[in-house]
Amino acid sequence: MRSDSVKTGMQQAPHRSLFNALGLTKEELERPLVGIVSSYNEIVPGHMNLDKIVEAVKIGVAMAGGTPIVFPAIAVCDGIAMGHTGMKYSLVTRDLIADSTESMALAHQFDALVMVPNCDKNVPGLLMAAARINVPTVFVSGGPMLAGKVRGQKRSLSSMFEAVGSYSAGKMTEEEVTEYENKVCPTCGSCSGMYTANSMNCLTEAIGMGLKGNGTIPAVYSERIKLAKHAGMKVMELLEKNIRPRDIMTEKAFLNALTVDMALGCSTNSMLHLPAIAHEAGVDLNVDIANEISAKTPNLCHLAPAGPTYMEDLNEAGGVYAVMNELDKKGLLYTDLITVTGKTIAENIKGCENKDPETIRPVENPYSETGGIAVLKGNLAPDSGVVKRSAVAPEMWVHEGPARVFDCEEDAIDAIKGGKINPGDVVVIRYEGPKGGPGMREMLNPTSAIMGMGLGSSVALITDGRFSGASRGACVGHVSPEAAVGGNIALVEEGDIIQIDIPNNTLNFKVSEEELEARRAKWQPREPKITTGYLARYMAMVTSGNRGAVLEVPGQKK
């Protein structure tokens, strides 16, 4: 056992004395040591129930003959961090989570791990750590929140942000907003739509690192506790068979994940996280392949914010495995790959029927013949720009309009809520990228303001920041290269005509090469907005190239 290096032999007597201080018995030390990485805290709604999940995992590990030992991982609630300095810290926690988990696991020589994440950065951060550490590992998330109900209609956090926009437009009263405030988030769990947290928990299943139901069983269901116990038992089986994360997280597994991503209509943030996870597993996953996969993958689900269904509905319809079973009818998946179940994907999805053809469309009747995400390129996004196509109104798939340029999120929101944005405009928010933000903030507030003002089918938004999975509308984010490094988005001027063509995967602005070069000659880099503390140190590492797959946008030239 790997843990023998800290518990067996005369040289390890001092180590054993410290285990004695923990109250561990001789019998416990003779068993494999299984680290349980707990993201539990009392500030993130998606994590407030993880203490119960962790206790269930501990029972499962002990039942199967292991010694469970818990250690923590941090977590940020993107909703609470939204719209202020806190959002600059959100994305960087992904790598901090990966780094700290790697440090804990290797410093204490655990034989196996069970990862217990739930929200946006914990899932990819812990998947990155699992690939680095490469000991037998199972994931079990805390599960999604149930949808709220307002006047008989299901609602979620994105509805709340849009309600604030509607209030600014004079379309809702304060009393109506308060009703939303009290009802849209009724339980613990990751927010109830196909936002980033639920996207990544579902893709964990698709990759093969989570058991059936990991992404969809609601947080408040007792079935979630049973799942956690099975995860604890299953990790002991993986340890016995020596099945490790890099055996599971292969190139074909990531291609499966991208395929499922397109079918589910996942968050655009998956285009940041999947390449970073793949990098840690030794797989080069270029974001350009997304369009190739999208071209042949039907979009089968329109979960909130793209449509009226929620994670609880996807769970009742058969979950991720039912979606994969539909995709397999067209031969779109590699089904001979091993997973944490100890079985292949083919064995896992066999018999997993689609129980609700409205929540999961059959492959013969998809929402669209192409996938839910598109990567756009052009003179405004030479490397890449990402859009959640499934959440864009068809009339906005091709759009041309004048640029309304803002150098930070706050200025754009003031203009939107102040009625200064007109139908047809293209809002451009720049200097919000990995380096320029710094930290690549999510732009849920401005997109929600656009929707709330009733402009969702007439106004587009382009940014070098990123979009929340809760965003909808013609929003192209992750534009690369970012403004802070002299990307062309920094050269856009007020009134420039911007052309968005999602079917043809292009994003351009009407400026001649001569004019572009003249603007580039005049452009001056901006001083960093944050010069001290963790974020400044981290960004220095990012921009100096001392890290691997960190906050760079996939495809951005180094």
C-alpha cells in the first residue's frame, strides 16, 4: 500500500505516534487509508449538505474495509461572489483547490480518494487534482437544488437575476422581486438549472469518474445519501483492481464528455474546464474540436436557462446515462472505456431508457441537429470565442450591429439599466479576462440585465470575461486573445459594426487591416488592477508561463 510509507516499519514509528494522537487504532492502520476531500462549508448553498454526504462516504469506505480520513477543500459561491471584487477570486480557486488537494494527498500518502465537491470550481479543481495524484478515486457530488416555484411556475437563480433587471426596467414591483427572492432557491444544492456546477457534475459522470446519478439526483433526496455510501464502497473496489483516474480520463473519455456536453447544452465554462482537466491527465484537448463534435451531435436537452426544465426533471427522465444511451443510438460515443463503476460505458448505459421525451429529446427529434455550444473565430476573436448556442434565440444566431464599448462590467450594467442600450446594439465588455480582470469574472449581471430589460432577442454581448452557465441570449464570452494582452477586442471602438454568425462560427468587426494596424500602434497596456495579495501573485505565475493549464483561455497563444 502507498500508505505503508507513513505507517509501516521502524522508521515510521514517529509517524505512528502521530496517528495515535488522532485516535486511530492498530486495526485501522492495517487498512488502506482513504482520503475524503470535503468541500463542506456554511457559506455555499451547494455545500451546506456535504457534511451528510461525507458521513455517508465514510460509512461506505469502512463497510468495504478501508479507513476513511477527511480533509477539506475550499469553495466559493459564484452567486454570492457575483458583481463585485469577489468574482475576481472565483476562477483562480479552481487551481488553488487542485494545488492544495494534491499537497494534502501526497503529503499524507493516501491509498485512495473520494472527492466530494458540488459547485463551479470545486468539481474541475478536484478532477484536476485526481489526474495529478492518480490514485484510485471516485467522485460524489452534493447534488442539485430543487427548482423554486413562483405563482405555479418553476424558477431558479437565473430567474432571480433577471427579475432585478425587470425591476430596473419598471416591469416588476419591489414586492414581486421579493417574492422571487424568497422562493427561487428553496433547498440546499447546486443551483437547479444546467449551470456550471451541474454541467461539470454531469460531465464527471460522462467522463466516467462519478457513479450513475452523480450529476442529477437532487441534494435533498435520500437517494443521494445512498449514492455516497456506494461511492465509498466503490473506491475500495477500484483500489483492489488498481483502476486509477488516468486509466479512465483518456482522450476518448474527454471526447465523450464534449459530446455529452453538446447534447445537454452545458455551460460555456466547460470549454475552460475540460481542457484544463485534460491537461492534467496528459491529454491535449484543443477547444477547436468542439465545433467538429457539435456538427455531428444533436442537442437533446433545453434545461434552464435555455428552457423550462430543471435538473430534477432530467433526473426523473433517466439522467446522464439516458442521454448517453440516446447518443449511442447514433454511434457518437466510445463505449468500451472503463469507468469508476469497474464496468465499461456500454455496460453502464445498457437499459437506461429515456423516460421523458420532452426533457430528453430522442435523437430522431432533437432541439437541433447540432450541439449546444459553438466556438466562434474571426478578427474579433482570432483564437476563440464561446457561445451557448442552445440558449440563444434563433433570430439572434446571425446578428449585426454597432458596438457599445465598456472597459468593465459595472459601466456596462449602468448603461443597460439606465436605458442607454438600444435594440440592435452589441455590448462589448473588455479588460475582464484572466489577466485584465484580473481573474476572468462571470458576466451574469449584465446578461441578466439585458434579459430583464426585454432586450434578449435584440441585443448581443461580447466579452473577454466569461459567462455564467445561468446566462442566456446572444452572449459570446472567453474572447481570446483578451484585451489586456492587446487582443483585437481592445481595438474595438464605439460604433464599429460587429457581425455574429453562429451557424458559420464567425465573430468579426468591420474594420480594415490598415485601420486595425493603426489602432494597434496607438494601443497602450493598462496598469494591473490588483497589485498585492494572492490574486496578484497568482496572475504573475499565469502570465509568466510558470503554470500549466491555468487561467488561459484554451487556444490562446502563449
